[in-house]
Amino acid sequence: MTKISLGANPYLLGFDQLERLAERAAKGAEGYPPYNIEHIAPDGFRITLAVAGFSEADLGVTIEDRQLVVRGRLAEPEEDRVFLHRGIAGRAFQRSFVLADGVEVVSADMENGLLHIDLKRLAPQQVVQTIPISRK
């Protein structure tokens, strides 16, 4: 099967970046940690990740190239602890979400083992730009 590139269409100039964003969004479909995405109000979203056992110091939330990245790494466990059963996952993770233009992170809060990240879509700015035509 042949892959059709957006860059090959003469009417879609500059949309090759959109194709890269779609490929990046498809990566990392790992299921840990589980998460929810809610629509809040007309212009808000909330991403909630289940991060049981992680503290605020164990987590990092960054924006890298229009991508929201949540990383978690637990501190080294105490060596004198002996588990008879260990069912709570504590492995390191990285979860990424591609953000659309005009979507900003408002806040990140921890509550009862859940990390809530609130996002807001800013009103689009209507920009009309006149391009001067010069004579050579």
C-alpha cells in the first residue's frame, strides 16, 4: 500500500507539519498510566491521569513543540522493604498529547492520586494581512 503525502498535493502547501503531528500523535499508544479527557465549558478541556503512588516531585509536566508531555519517575525504593505482592505499578512513564494551535495549559493539580491538567482554547484571532506588491 502506497502512503500518500500531504506535501505532494499542490493545494496543501506547508501541511507537511500536520502530517508529522499526526504521526507523532499515533506514537506512544501505551496504556500506562490510564487517563481521561473531559470537555469542560465551551472552551476548556481537562486531562486526568491516574498516578497512584507518585507525588508532585515525581512528576513533570512540560510543553515541547506544541506537545504536552507528562513524565513520571518514582524515587528509588527503600531496600529494606519486602513486598509479598506488588500490584501497584510504579514504573516510569511518559505520556504525550499533541495540542492544537491556540490551546494553552491553564493549571496542573494533584488530588487523591489523580493528576488534573486543565487546558483552554483561546479565541482565534482574525488576522488579515495585506501583502505589498513591488515593481522590479
